[in-house]
Amino acid sequence: MSNRLFQGIVHQMIDVIDRTFGVIDETGTVISCSELGKIGEIQSHAVSEVFSSSDMTVSDGYTYKVFGAHMHPEYAVFVEGDDDIAGRYVSVLSVSLATIKQYYDEKYDRGNFIKNVILDNILPGDIYIKARELHFNNDVTRVVLLIRITEHNDVSVFDVIQDLFPDKTKDFVININETDIALVKEVKSNIDTKDLEKLARSIADSLGTEFYTHVLVGIGTTIDSIKDLARSFREAQVSLEVGKVFDTEKTIVSYDNLGIARLIYQLPTTLCEMFLREIFKRGSIDSLDHETLFTIQKFFENNLNVSETSRKLFVHRNTLVYRLEKIKKLTGLDLREFDDAIVFKVALMVKKYLDANPIKY
């Protein structure tokens, strides 16, 4: 990658510097040059002398100066000639190339580092060491948002999200796979979940209205330590999967707002099946028809209030009471009783969970 980076800079400077110039690596191999034919040549005569000194070196009609790591330089720039002009060119080129290389390394390595952290591909003990090497600020609050593309088109969602968050020192956009993109966002320490949902909504709206791309966004919890980024990422993944089961209408799902659905998602399926068998001893939950289930849903939505539910359903109060009695006969649960209503609500969610058979992380 460095070869292409250096060659791009050299190519831009060909019209400014009227001499042959380029870069060699530690083996003396020319990795970029204003004369393309010289790329790949080995200047073995210059290696030992050039890389043993931090000052300019003249050898075989060329002026050299090393750059790169402070303690162990990796590259040297060379310019044809051994006069003062060659020395000035070498000085300017070494500073320019070193600065560009450092900027590129920090940008590239930071993104790669963050990806390894959120995917748990780096040992916990190595996280802080690498963070110090990259001058990565650990003392800030961050959160992971997982953007999942549900409809494909020709738009590069990755590029769009990068444009939405241009500060590459604070925000990191990571490609996870062909459908998932993670946004590691620096946020205020006291940020509210509602504000994170507004942020997620703005991303989804921008992609939907401007680029006709439909996405779902899962939001993890905020973290104060870089080692916890993997947890926030997993929470964002769980948010999307739980939302797919229990909140199919939602496009923005926050881990903080999953409630009891989060608990059910973590239960073994065998335990869930056993729970349903124990609760519905008189008859299977499958014996409830669509109208009955719809009535139950509205009853829960109206906080177990018979009068309010009947009004919303446009039915007589006695009709609703009759339906509730029918449910009691079938299941043994009286939804007008708070404890029975809780059990039934959980049972419906467990049934929905088993039917969905979601992917676990």
C-alpha cells in the first residue's frame, strides 16, 4: 500500500522537480520513482550507509535521506545529484512523505484497529497497547450503531455514511459484511437514548429519502472504555435480531428499550417450549383464532381496561367480557387479573420467539 501511496505523490511532483527522484525501502529496492523503469531496481550500494545515518547521505551520484519510524527508519528518499539543490529537494521530500505516511497509517490502522476491537479479534491486554501506539483517545464516551441494508441498489451506503460523519478522528465507519455497516460514534457522556435514536433516524432518513435505500439501525449502549466497544457492537446486533422478532414495524431499535424481549431472546428454546406446555395445559395457544389474538393485543394496549378496549374495538362491553371468558376457558388464564395477564403476555412473546427462530450472537 505504501508503494502506491508514495508513487502517487512522486507522480504529482514530477513537473516540480526536474531530476530523477524516488523512494527505496530497507532492502535498497526502488519502490517508487519519477522514472518508472527504475522501479524494482536494487541500490544495494546505498543501503548500509543510508540507513545507518539520520542525516543526508551522498552515494553514487544520488543524495539520500531516511524517513519513517523514529527509532528504525523504513524508507529513504533519493534525488539525483550531490549538490545543494539535491539536498534541499531531499529535505522537503522526506518531510512531506513522512507526514503523508504517518497520516495514512493512523487513518488506516485506526479503522482496522477499531474493527478488530468490535469483532473481538484482539486480545484485551493488547487493546490499550495498540491504542497508545495510535494515539487513540480512550477517555471518551462512544456507542456502536449497526446499520443493516435491507434493500440493495447501486449506492455505496458505506461512502454515504462516511460523508455523513466526516470527522475521521472521532467517528469510525466499519464495513462488517455486504449488508452490515458499523458506526462507532463519539458522543457526550450524558447522552440520552432518545438522542441516539434521533441520530439513527437521521441516518435512516438520509439513506431513504436521498438514495432510496432502506436500512434498519440497531443501537448498543454507550461505553466509556475502548475494551467495551465489542459489547456495544454485540448489543446493536442483538437489538436488530430482537427487533426482527418482537418489533417488526420498527426500523430503529435500541438495546436500552428492548425490555423483557431481551430476556426472552437469551432463553434456550427447550426452556421456552417447556414454559408454554406448563402454561397452556388446557389447550394449545395455537387454538386461539386471529380475532381472539387481536382482542388480546388491544386489551394489553389499553392497560387491561375493559371499557376503553371495547370502545377501541367498536364492540359492546359485554361482547368483550364474553371473549375474555372464552379465553379463560381455553387457557385457564383470566386476563382481567394482573398476574394472569403478565403470564399470558410473556407466553405470547415466547411463542413469537420460537416461531421466528432468530440467529443468536
